[in-house]
Amino acid sequence: MKKSAIMAAVLAATTMSTTVFAAQNPFKDLPEGHWAYDAVTMLAEDGVLEGYNDGTFQGTKAMNRYEMAQIVAKAMEKYDNAQPKDKGAINKLKKEFSTELKDMDVRLSNVEQEINAIKSKQSNIKMFGDVRFRYAENIKGNYYKRLNVAGMDADTKKHLDKKEKVAPTRFRLGMWGEPAPNLSFNARLKLEHETNRSDAYNDHGLGSDNHGNVTLDRAEVNWSAKNGFRIDAGRMEKNLGQGLIWWENGIDGFAVNKTFGPKMDAMFGWGDITAENWGQGKGKWMPGFFANVSVRPSSATTITVSHLNAKMDAQLLNPSVDDWGWINFYGKAVDYKLNQTAVGFNTKLSPRVTWIAEGIVNNVTMTGKDQNKHGFWTRVVYGNLDWMKKNTWHTYVEYAALGNYAVDSSGWGHHMDFAGGNGYGGDAGGCRGYGLGFSYMLAPQTNLELNWHRMKTYNTKYGTYDNMLLSGLIVSF
């Protein structure tokens, strides 16, 4: 029955010039007084037929046999729920217009064959990519300006009051394909470099640590199994929760995903999280377990619980501060281990307002003072930015309070535009403060972003790195 309805819809909008018509011309007008008119009128009055073309059944309009056959096909779709007298009328109409209905079936088959022929000639490999230009600056100098520095002289003090700035550029080129049913792959190369970098001690025409680096930042295979399972393997791009733990960064390993209908999905996996790390963790091995559960109690709200447990067999050297406020930039050896759990939500309060929030705790055992392992971040977004629509936009206000051990401010696996501290576990680390942001689509897939943050260290007795400005332009294809 449903197939007949599909035929009617397709044939109403499609005329195949190659179709061989049946011996009886389907476009021959039905004579006035033909019994089919009364039968169809009865079906319309009984609600079997909801309308014809413009929403009303034009019982007095003369029709050809082809038009009548389309109406019969619509009536056949409702056969199972029709009254006995209506079923009789449908059967009689079906017999009367069997030739036209058969011809419609032939036409539909021809349409399907042509569509399949077109698909067979198309490549199942798609290319994609993006280019991002950014400029970031700490408007009032770096975050040690209120601290004493061991052995600091006037020249050092002068450098500490300078602005920190950097202009990073990123180009990514990817490829997606589906070589077999339920099997796909996703691979991407990334090129990064930095210009106009100043770290308060040195000015560089080019970034000394990140110029012209090309990496394979994604190379994963995805297999969609039965019963809502999907298995990913390779260098995977993963998101955990609302992003305080991990967001759009690579993990070398595997993941098992399970969808429990429209209300819930879960993921767990294992892998090396240094696949995309920078800084002191770059090039080292840091295996770990990760998991994420998303629950959607309504179409407007998603609640997430996420976890990451990973450890590197090496230590980070981050800033330490003694009791007199003297700082040693590499005076604290920190075990690089994470045992983070985060709970968050994303809810649409109105058609234009979205509220996102997430709390995090890092359950690690460390030594030393100022062990702040808890954190919180929230953002309220106003607007309806659509990546594919020009002149759409959104603006947001956000607040963060992140202890020096709460997030990984060395590897920067989280989603925030600021590191979240001056190094994982460093004294005078973490951050707290607020920010404002604006994002505007100059054209489809061309985005301009601006944001500003006023931040202090989590423990406010230490230095400040307030008034940070970030601007960027992203073009994707």
C-alpha cells in the first residue's frame, strides 16, 4: 500500500520521457458521469482521501485516467483502516485502473534505476577542511606582574610588564569515505604555525615551537554494528561532556559507542591522549580510560557525565611560589596524572537563549600546597548562529573558576579559549573570572569570532593575567 502512495508522489512531479505507455492511454479523459467520480467522492467524504492537489477534492473537475489512478493509489494507502463499504470501493477502483497503476509502478522502477545509476557514478569519498586565523593578546601584561621573581632586576621587571601576544594560523584538510555498508573512515592533516609571538621575555617573528608543523591529527575507522553499537579505532577526535575535560582533540586508541534510543547514548574507550598534546607532554606516552554518558530528558536539554583517567610516566616542571612570594618558573615537579570527573548540562531556555554549565573534580593524590582540584564553568548564549547561513550570529557571557589541578592547562585538551592556568598543578595557577564573546557568519561556513576575558589566578593572592583579547576568522569547506 505504501509503495503505491510513493509512486503517486513521485509520478506527480516526474515525467519520464523514456517511459513506454500502456496500450490504453492513461491521459484519456474520463467521461462525465463515470462511476469512479462518485466512488472517489464517497471516499473523500468518509475521510479516506484527505484532498486532491490544493487540499480539496474537486469532485466536479474532469480528470484523465492517469490523474484518477493517482487518487486511487492514495486511497489504497488507507485501505487497512477504511470502512467495509470504502474497502469495496477501493477494490473496485483498483481493478478499474489496474493498467494505469501498473504503468505507474513501471515508471517508479525506472526512476529508482536512474537514481541508482547516478549514485554508482559518484565517488563515496568526500574532501573537507578549514582555515583559521587568530590573534590573541594579554592586554595588560602577563600573569606574573604582581609576583616577586627570584633574582629579578630592573630589566627583568621591564619584560614582565610587557604584553603577551601570538598570531596562530591553522589549516586542516580531511577526507571522509564509506568503502562498505556500515564502515567509514575519517582522516585529516593539520598544518600550524605562529607569527608575531611575544612571551614577555622574547619577541619572535615566527613562533619558535610551532612553525610549519604538519601532523596527522585524525585517522579513524568507524564500524556501525547492530543494535545501536558503533566501534571507533585509530586517531579519534572525541568530545567528553560539555568540554572541560576533553573537546575535539585526538586520542590514539579505540572507543565503543552505544545508542539507547533518542533519550540516551554512552561511550567508553582507551587510548593515548598525547596524540595532540603540546608543551612538556608532547611526544610522550600518556595512556588512559575515558567515558561519557549523555541523557536527554527533553528535546531542549542534555545532561552529561564524563570521566578521564590517564597518567604519564614523567613529571611536568611548572611555576612554584614560596612563602615570601618569590617565584621559580620551573621550580615545581608535578606528576602528570589525571582522574577527572565532570557533570554538566546544555539546555535551551527559549528559541534564542541557551545555558551551558559543567562542574569538574580531579581526584588525584598530590603533594605540596595549594591543591585546588575543583572547578566550574558556565556560559549563557543568546542568538541563533547557523554555520550554513550568512548573517546569523550569537553572543555569550561566561564565568570560570578552575583550580590549579582542575583542568589540564598544560595539554589544553579542554574547549576553552584560555588555558585555565599557567601549567597543570603550578603554584599561582588555575584561574577565575568572566568573559564575553561574539560570533558572526560573514558567509556560509565563514565565521568571525571576538572574545575578551578578565581573569585572575584561582588563588587571588597571586598574580593576575586579566584583560585577554582573542579574535579569529574561520573558513571551512
